Amino acid sequence: MSLQVEKLEHNMARLTIEVSAEDVEKALQAAYLKERSRISLPGFRKGKVPRQMIEKMYGPEVFYDEAANHMISEAYGNAYDECGLEITSQPKIEVKQLEKGKPFIFTAEVAVKPEVKLGEYKGLKVDKVSTRVTQKEVDEEIDKERERNARMIDVTDRAVQDKDQVVLDFEGFVDGEAFEGGKGENYPLTIGSGSFIPGFEEQLIGAEIGKEMEVNVKFPEDYHAKDLAGKDAVFKCTVHEIKAKELPELDDEFVSDVSEESETVDQYKAEVKGKIKERKEREGKEKKENQAVEQAVENAEIDLPEPMVDLQARQMADDFARRIMQQGMTLEQYIQFTGQSEEKLIEELKPQAEKRIRTRLVLEAIVAAENIEVSDERLEEELTKMAESYQMEVDKLKEFMGENERKQMKEDIAVQDAVTLITEAAVEG
């Protein structure tokens, strides 16, 4: 294999990769051995047709796709290791030459990690944050705890209200015809959760148990199912169950149930006030960090390649899909209920993806500029803290970590040290 590297504008590069004619022949033979069991010709048993006969009948190109995929996978992997570039995107592959008896030539266009020209990152102005706690904030926090400890009670003497949890059957119709995916039975829904198409949940308020009612909605113009986008729909709905929250009384018994530190209501209020103050101090620190980092990023110059942003957005979409699957919903169900599409989701994630990339690159540049290094001893300290948070032995945690994971962790610690550096150097105003 031979490799040529061409630098392009906007931190892109083109790798021209050439595979020898000898290796092309090996790949074609491997493709033949893989595909021959599916090919039959008169006079030959299936899987026993000679390669020459197959190529004569169907042309020499019959095995090109399989051979090319194999060569691209192997040759690009080798080129990735040899090129000396920090590649930050998936390759855009273009085949230039694939012909029996000749070298295989293809190009891979990739984004490379851009250089960062730092601006000011010390002495930045950040807001002064108040950590004062009001009685209203204490009362609101206690009410939230009462909400968390509320029990759900069956409601049979009234209609559906906002915030109720209901179980219902529904079936959707457009122009009098039921449509695919518009039917559900014994479906749990919290009114006001925004899980369904806009307008659906609000119209269930007032519904009575066992009585069919109609909900009229309009699908969004950009709804993922094109045959439904922008159309009026009628859902026939029947509520089977209504449940509502019943909050516990604020008394010493409630305090003993929710707190390990307090015994009386007054003690609990003081405890809650202290925790709110701690939270405000933590949030204030985070706010200062965010403001300082955002300014440092704004002051820096980076020519960010678009494919690098695309890859980050797709990775974020994959992370989102995994999170909602953990909550019992597939990405397809999420798309259906929200009227979202996967491509639109990725497009909406791009600004956040770009911000994430710029922030990381600037902080890494500050690490380099300030010669921030993380010692093995510091790594051990962080591993110990991590093990404690996972409630496991540190040696057991180390068993799950290879050299790459340890290196990545050191880099993450150094980046956080850079955040601390620019935040401590900031001026409150």
C-alpha cells in the first residue's frame, strides 16, 4: 500500500491510497470464495462454479464491490495509522480506479483536528452570584419533597384534571380512515407531560371514565410521516383509570420519613435551608466557570471543519437514543410521538455539537499553553474518589481500565484544571 496526503482548506485532508495489483487479486479471490456458494450455473453444482466461468458469464466486475469493501476497510485503517494526522470525522470515500490486473486507488476525505489561536483567557469578567436563601425557596423545596413522597390514589368521582395520570385507549383517524401507528390500548399518560402531539393532552381534561370522547388535533407540517404531515386528525379516546397525587402533611412524622438529620419541622427547615445554600454555592461556582469558559472560547479563533461537527452531532443523537431506550421508549416511538425526524434531531444538535467541540479544543489549547500536567499520583487520587462513588475497590476499578482509558482520564483532569485556572483568574463584576 502507498499513501499520499494532501492538505485542503478548512482543516480538511485528502488521503490517496493505492493498493497493489497483487493485493487486488487476493481480494478478488477472497470475494469469490465468499460469494460462490450463492452462485449457480448450468452444468455445475452450486458453490462449485469456477471463478473464471462466473467472471465470463457476469463480467469481471461481479466481485468488485465485495473486494473493494474489504480493501477499503483494511487499507484505510493502515492509512489512518500512518498518515500522522489527528482525524476527527468519518472518511468520505471515492474510488478512483478498480480494475482487474491494476492497482486499486481510492481517496478518503477527512477532517483533521484544527489548530486553536487563543485570545484572552485570564482576567475575564464574571457575574457575582448571591447565595442568600429566602423562606419562599425553603417552602418550595419542602413542597417538592412532599410531591416526591406523594402517593397515587384512584379517582372515581370526577373527570380528568391537569397533572392526572390516566390509562386510556385511543385510535386516530384522518379523513375517516384509521392510520398506522395511531392506535393504543391501556396506554399510560400524564396530562401536561407533552408526550403527545400538541393539543392532545389538553383536550382530555374533562374526560370521564368509560365514556368515549373525540380529540381533534393537527399534525405538525414537518411531521416525520409525510402522509400525515399538516393533516387534521380525530382520535377516539376512552379513559379507563384516573389517578391523582395525594401529598403528605408537613409534620414531625413526615420529617422522620424523609430526613436522617432532623426530627422536627423546624430542624428540617433549617436543614433544607443549609442544603439550598450549598447548592447555590455549587451552582454559583458552575455559573462562573461557564461564563469564563464561554468568553475564552469566544476570544479564540478556530476554523472548524463541518464533518467534525456532523460526527459529534450524530454521536450525541446516538447517546440520546440510548438514554430514551433506558426509559423504555425506542427512538422510533419518540420520533412518532414528537413529530420529530432523526435527521432533524441531528440538525438541531449541531449548534450544541459545535459548542462542545470548540470548548474542548480551547481548553486543550490552554492546557498546552499553561503546561498543565497530571501526575500518576493525581490520577490515583481521582481513581480512588471514583471507586468510592461506585462503591467498589479501586483495584477492581483499575481492572476495567486500559492504557487508553487512563490517558483519557488524565486529559479530562487536565482540562478541568484549565477550567479552574481561568475561573480563579476571572474578575467578579
